Amino acid sequence: MTHKSKWLIFAPAGLLVIGAGASMVHWAGGLKDRRAPAPQWLAAGTAALAVLNAGVSLFGRGVVEKVLHEVQENKQAGA
């Protein structure tokens, strides 16, 4: 798999997962506002932050793949 194809997979996937995680954080906050039992909103918030951080990680990997793709393209153009 090329760096370009990895970039085109990881970056959009990361953005989707970041959006899902942000929505889950809002949902967990709503549970707390509605005075749900602490274990329930704490578990929801922890899961939400894990999803959000996974999205940031995926997006970061997409950035790495984009840079590697550009480095490869510049090497080929200079050769």
C-alpha cells in the first residue's frame, strides 16, 4: 500500500472518528447534566475520550503518511 493510499484512508477516517468522539463527549456531558449515576456518565465520558483520542491518532497518522508521500514525490522529481 502506498503512502498516498494510506493518507487517503487515515486522514478522513481520523476526522470521522474525531467527530464521533466529540459527539460522544457531548452525550456524556448530557448524562451528567441529567444527573445520571456517576458510574454511568464516568464510563461514557471515558469511552468518549478514548474514541476522540483514537481519532486524533488516526488523523496524525494520516499527516505522517502525507509527509512521507511528499518526500517520496520530491525524491522522484529530483532523480
